[in-house]
Amino acid sequence: MNAGRETLAARLGVTIHVSPLRRKVDRICLERTQGRMACTEDWLVDVANSRGARIVTRGVKIDAKAMPTSDELTNAELVVAICQVQCLDRPQMLRTAAQLISRGDVPMEELRITTLRERASVILAELAHQALRVESDNRVWGKIAEAFPRKQPPRDSLLHWTRLAEPIPVRGVSDGKRWKLVA
């Protein structure tokens, strides 16, 4: 579905592995949308939106029939599918995965196992690094950072920390001094 378009892996200079999760996601997307989706990444954003992520939307009405149940595609699988380097290079998508994590909607052990199996730890480590810049004491992101230590920053910037957060207004005005993760 994504032939001829630049992937996140190309920008970061990493290799892509044959992913059972990506094959599963592509199959469910094709079955649920009858091939009407331009790309799997659009569908992943729609699925994240249907599960409560609102930080990024596509501005289209979500077809409930096209959405998988959480038995078909768990939130941990959804987050990891969004964070795979074989996805199209759309950094805004990563914001939806981060929001689901920040909300506490992802079981940590399943996320850890799925991330390791699907080799998405580089992306999750970088997201954790950026999220902890906003809230250094965040337990969920702290566990992710501990599970996936950031060995070195990616070759290219993945996402700026402000894309995972929102300013906290003081007396109704945002001064940009205090931030919180979008949850």
C-alpha cells in the first residue's frame, strides 16, 4: 500500500524487518475498508481516533464498521503499529500513539513484548525521552524509558517534545513556561 513513498526508516537510516504485525494491520485494514483507504497510516490514525486519541485527526467521519475491535487489534498493537519504522514518514502519527500511552490506555507488559518483537524500541525510546522532558516524573513514560533505554538519538529528529504536550494556562493565558502531556 505504501510503495514509492518515503518511510520513517529511510529518514532515520534504519532497516525494516518483515513484520507480522504490519501484515496483520494491512490485512485488517484491507478487510475492514474494502480497499477504500489510500494508505494504512490513514486508517491507523482513524483507529487511534476511534479509541480516544484526539491530538491528531484527519477531519473525516470515522466509519465504525472499518474499526477493529480491541480483540482484533489491541491498543498495544495499535501503538506499536503506529511506531514502526516501515510506516510512512508522518511524525504527527506518533502523537496519537503517545496520547494513547499518556492516557494509560496501553498495558505496559503487552507493549514491551510487542515493541521488542516488532523492533520498534528506537521509536518508543525517543518518544519516552521527549515525554519525560515535559513531565520528568511521569510513571508510564518512566517505565517505557526504563524498558527501552535511549542508546543514542536517532539520526534525524523524530518529534519535538512540544508536539506531545500542551501549555498550561496561568490566569487564562499560556505563557509557555509550564507544559503537560496531552492525555
